[in-house]
Amino acid sequence: MKCTLVVKKGQNGFLIGQLKEFPSVFTQGVTLAELKENIADALEMYLEDLREAYQPYGEMIEEEELVFA
């Protein structure tokens, strides 16, 4: 999966990051490396919440977990 991280200057030396493809996913960090780690964690939590809330329509035939590198 490929995402675009938009970085802005925040207050008190923090960097604010938001994913362009998932605007609901945002976080902060003191360094760019910390921000990238935090945004990956935030995306993982966001997708996990989506999975838990998912309720398929109709009869489910199969479920398979895919990993995108």
C-alpha cells in the first residue's frame, strides 16, 4: 500500500502528520522519524477499527487476509 504523508509544523516544536489518502489518520512527533512511526501505528489502529466494524452484506463465501508490501 502506498500513502502520502503530509507534514506541517505544529506548536512547541512538534510535527503534525496526516495521510492524504486517509484524512482521518493523523498524529504528531518531535522528529520526522518519530512522526513516520506514529503515523504507521495510527493507520494500523484505524484499519483495525474498520475491520472490527465491518459487517458484510449477503452470504460470505470466503475470508482471506492479504498483506500489501
